[in-house]
Amino acid sequence: TQLLEQSPQFLSIQEGENLTVYCNSSSVFSSLQWYRQEPGEGPVLLVTVVTGGEVKKLKRLTFQFGDARKDSSLHITAAQPGDTGLYLCAGVGSNTGKLIFGQGTTLQVKP
Amino acid sequence: DVKVTQSSRYLVKRTGEKVFLECVQDMDHENMFWYRQDPGLGLRLIYFSYDVKMKEKGDIPEGYSVSREKKERFSLILESASTNQTSMYLCASRMTGGPTGYNEQFFGPGTRLTVL
């Protein structure tokens, strides 16, 4: 069974600080997705990373896929209150195509 | 604008009741999914469907069944609701074709079910 461990589970920071969320597994994934979920809504895709070592940037968000395609990180620079939400990583199962989700990171950015 | 809608945002049922959760997508997607979301556990897959009348068990299918009679509609059924099925239920759809890993899942807003 493929599992994804996401850390930390909770993060409360001040506006302007930087943060990193980690997503780790002992399994290889064909690709990995990051979603963001706001209260009362379903998750929305932020990015998909496919190649080992790949780095993608989305404004102040930087996503990296590990060289071995077993882990990923999300780094937010100069966090803003609008970044508040639940961040979920999801690995695409190698043989199934199903998404395997991490536990999620609840981020609160205080003004 | 792509859309996945779920029949109810909030639902309260009693133990033993039969519960129907409906999901409709307007994107002509082949794949549809039902997840439950619990704090600290992320999203766990209950059932999914690759096409009309097709269904596959996910990771936690016990106590649930599904129905997909039309392409746009995927229903989750709790035959006899129990208190441990109190949760947030999320429906998603995805276009098939192309490399599997590239295709985004589009989620509905969720149904918060409470079983008393």
C-alpha cells in the first residue's frame, strides 16, 4: 500500500514569514499533485509535478519533486493571510492511476 | 466554468437510515470518485467509476455502495448509516485519456453528513 506522510499537520505563522510543507513516502509515484482547500469548498489543484527533481513556481509558491519521485515539498515565500487554507499533497499511484492523499497541512497566516 | 455539484451541503440522519448522496458533473468526464475526509486522515477513496455502470472499490468501501447509471451522475449510498460514517464526503471527476498523472480531479463542495 502506498502511503504519503505530510508534515507538519498544523502551521500558524505571521504574515511575511516563509514556510515549507513536506510530503514523504517510501513508494515511487508517477507524479504528484498539490491541492489547496478553503473552508466549505472542495480541493483545487495548484500544480502537478512529474519529473524527478522538477521545480515549479506559482507566484510565491515553489513546488519540488524529489529526484527519486518519493517526496515533494511546497515552499511559500512571504506568506499572506490569503494563503490560509488546507494544503494537500496527492501522489498518483504507479499502477492504478488513483490519487493517494497525504493527511493535509492546515496553514493559518495571521495579519 | 467546470462544475461538480453535490446534492446537499449538510445532512443529518439517524442510525440505520438509508442515505443517498448525489453528485453531478457537467464536464463530460468519464471518471468519478467518492472520498471521505476526516481530520488528520486526509482524503480516503471509497469508490470510483471509470465509466457508466462501472464501479471499483477504493480503500474503504465497507458500508457503502455506489451507482452510476448516467455519465454525469455518481451516487453514494449508505445502506444503513452508522455513527462512524459521520464525515465530510467529497465527490470528484476527472477526464480520462493522456498520461494519467496529468489529469486534474475536480471536486465538489462536499456534503457534511452527521449520523446521530
